[in-house]
Amino acid sequence: MEFRDRLVITGKFSGKIIAPEGELEIAKNATCDVESIQASSIVVCGSVKGNMNASERVEICSGSMVESDITTARIRIANNVEFNGQVSMLEEEPDVDLFSVASSEFKKAMLVHTDVVK
């Protein structure tokens, strides 16, 4: 499935989701068994099995069940979540103009932040 804007899945879905510019929400009673999900942002309130890649953020709400390796720039995992997988944080490009700052300041902005949660 491919989309661009916003999609809320309220039932069962199997397959692959591609939406690099889209916002995806998996509703409370929804179940997704996917090969992969690629979206700008992903909010999980239900159940997801399959890898997720979100360029901006992933939010996993209380009561959710997620079996996934997640790659994202920002993540929020609420209490009372069943999570099995790994989290890889995307490196974001710094909001620093190369030609307007000292080299030491630019180097600080380029520090890589990578975390793995098991």
C-alpha cells in the first residue's frame, strides 16, 4: 500500500506500507502483520509485527504490542507496552550553516547519536 497524507488503520492489514511523506496511525484494536512500514511518522496504538522506518518519529502508545526493529529520528514508548526488537536512531543533519560557524562548533553539531534498545 502507498499513500502520501495521513492514514489510520482500524482493522487488519498484511503487506508492505510505503509512505515516505505520510503519517500512519495503527488504531487501538488494529493488527498489522507487515513486511515493512516506511513513513514520515508512525503512531502505534494496536499491534504491529514487522519492521518500521520513520524519518521523523515513532510513538508506541500504552497497551500496544510491537514486534519490530525500528529506525527513526525520535521515539516515544509509553508504559504498559509489549515490545520485542531493536531501535536504531537516525542521524539528523545539523541545522548549522557550514560557512557561518567556527569549525569546532560545526564538529560539535555533527556528533552522531546512536542508541540501541533491547
